[in-house]
Amino acid sequence: MNGYHPRVPPPRDPAAEARKIPRADHLLAAAGRAGWTDRLGHAPIMEAVRATLDGLRAEVLGGSPCPPVAEVEARLLDRLASGARGSLRRVVNATGVVIHTNLGRAPLSRASILAMQEAGGYSNLEFDLPSGDRGDRYGHAAAALCRLTGAEAAVVVNNCASAVLLALSALCERLPARRAEASLPVVEAGAAGRPEVLVSRGQLVEIGGGFRVPDVLRRSGADLVEVGTTNRTYPADFLGALSPRSRIVLSVHRSNFRIEGFVHDATLAELCDLGRKAGVWVVDDVGSGALFPTAPFGLGDEPTVAERVSAGADVVCFSGDKLLGGPQCGVLAGRREAIDLCRRHPLLRALRVDKVTLAGLIATLAHHERGEALREIPVWRAIAWSPDELLARATAWNEALALPGAEVLPSLSAVGGGTLPGVTLPTFVLGLPPGDADAIAARLRAADPPVVARIEGGRVLLDPRTVLPGEDAAVLAAVRGAVSWPTD
């Protein structure tokens, strides 16, 4: 039967296509002509060449044609440009989550950043300038911490979990001096067996990354004694759980979840009274490290560190980032006897912070002491934004973009960072036009700098609460590159 029979191209020969792949030395030369050899050095370029060729070889052997040499060179140069930016990059946080764990938690104030830069060179970290003798690295931040919290002494480690671990490890080894005056004859120094730490069942929390309070206790060498029930725990429950091996009563703030309804917790003041009478330590993990009341900002009554110290805890552990607003670190503040034991414990050397972190923390504490936290600390500046200010900022974005289908919408921001669970703040967001929200969000993240947004109801939202001053232009540029404008 006569008819038209389209010509079918012969099957592509993968081996023949593979022979078209350019040699490694050709790509190395292309990188050199583009100036990458001087910028990056030979090893990173060779690694990029191998990765480019490996990817290309897999494509060709899978049946794809080998692209022109110019396209292969372009792939390599794109890979080098991406690698030159580094894997740890500045991003614009447009999610509205103020303390975003995945985005580095608390952004630092300008003064903190400058202090950290200055401390990057030589410093008097452990050098006493007047005497010329060895100095104390832990003394640099201690005075300000004591003034702000009312503590007798303080020491800084690398995060709050480390602070709790150090307190448990150090204090389980020795009873407090007040043991001699204890009125409850239930604790005997040198009792056989591992020391015990008493914790309410309702406070056996897990924080981010699967890090659990029982795990911290095991690492400290102590046995966990669960007290009371999940929802209701009384001082009498702690009293009944004391034994000759009891060393610490631990209070853990439930900073990343809530228990509501038929609930009761022994107060920290009640636990401190029990600790004094029994002659055991009281350690309080307060978590987020608020240094002033949070209720005026719509955040509820988050306990302040000063309140916990005043209640009588021997050691209060809290974060240097989160609500304090500084670099990531952990602080132990409280009675001098307890803090001195922590300072002398061998574990402290493994948990200590470096000069740069200390410098950033000291500068952040200075903002608090000068009463300028709301103006200078980015976390508090973001929390303090009023709805009217946020509406004006989102509206300005919308007007500057003039993007059909975009609109300003009321919404809610979160504090985040395992802090203040369930607490939200009213905000206004710029909702981008409906479409493929995942694809739009991915293109925003591919911008330079990357812009991280949130998706709600299948729509990309940009929250001005967490966009730092000076970053508005970056948001607008990223949106223009991520969203298709309708054509006439």
C-alpha cells in the first residue's frame, strides 16, 4: 500500500555521543579564562569540573544528546558562580516568623555585628590589661548579666541545652552549703548510687532536633525521677519523691507547647522553698531569656529571668538568642555558690563560647541596659511593629510592584524559635497572585539574596514584619523575577 511514511531517525548511539563530551582540561581552561582560577583556586574548580562532567555523562548514557561545548562551559561557569557564594548565605526572611530556627534565629543588631567584627582580631579575651596577667574570659559578660537579672554570678556557654547539662553535671556532684541547715532529713551526702534529679512529668519536653530532657539527664550522669502527672503536679509530689540520692529539683519551662484545661504546676517559688528545706539544688530552665515583661507586646506573661532569679532558683538557664536577641549561646545565672561549681567543672571547657560570640552578647546586653532594645535589637523591633506600620509597608510594596492579582491581606505572624507556643501577632501581608505557589516560592529562593516566603491557602505571602530595614528593594526585585506579568 502506497502512502507517506515519515522518516524515523536512527537511534542515537550513546557511545558516540559520549565521545563528544569535552575533556576536563578544556573546561579547566574555560574556567581560567573566566577568572575563576584566581578567585577560587585549583581544587574547587577541579571538583566543579568533575561534577559537571559526571552529570553530563549520566545524561548522555541515558540517551540524551551531548550539548554543544559552549553550553557545557556555561554549565560549569554557573556551578562555579553558585559555589563562590558559599553554602551559608544571607537570606531575606519574609515568612513573618520572628525567631526562625531554620533561618538563623535572632538577627543581630548593627552594634553587635560591629562588636563581633572588632573582636575577630586579637583581643584581651583572657588577658588582664592593667596587671598583664592571665584574665578571665567569663568575666566579660558576667557583670551586665548580673545587673540585668539580679543574679549573684553568671557564666556563658554555647547554648541553653549546654547550660542545663553543665548545671546538672556540676551540681549533682556536691550538695549546697545550706544542707547543714535543712529541716527535712531526707538527703544524705554520699548516699550510694547515682544522684537523682526530680522533674515534673508535665515538663519532660523535647526541643528541636529530637533533643529531650531525659537525654540531657542521662548525659549528666544522673537518674531521672518523674514527679506528679502530665497535667497536674504539686509540691507534695516532689516532697514524696525525695530520697537519700536526691540532688536537684529541675523546673523546665514548656516553651514550645502548652498544656491547657485541668492542669496545675508547682510554682518555682514553691520548689525553691522545698529545695531550701531539703538541702538540694533548684535549677530552672526558663528557655527563651526574656529580660523585660512581654505582655505589653501581646505575647502573654512569659517569665523574665529576673523573676526566676528572684524566686530563689540556684541556677537559671536561658538562651542568649531568642527573646534576648543576641548570638546563639546559653547563660547560667544565679547564686554564686552554684555558678562557681559550674565554672570549675571540667565540662565547661567543652561548652565555652569564643570571643566573637561574647562580643556580640555583650553588645546586645548593652542595648537592654540602655533601654533601647525595641529600637536596636531586630527581634524586638520586629515584635514591636504596629499593625498600621505593617499595613503601610505591605501597601507600599503592592503599589511599587503594581502586579495584577496581588493584594494586601490581614494575617498573623509567629514569634517562633520554640518560644511562646500558640502566640501570634496581627500583621498585614502582600499576597502574590494565585498560581503555582511552590514554583513561585522556589524562584524567590533562587534570587540574590534569596527571599524566603510562606505559603497559605495555596498562595505565596510576604510578611513585612521580619523583613529588615533596607531589604525592601531585595523583596521587590525577587518578586519581579519570580512572577510572570500578564502581557497585553
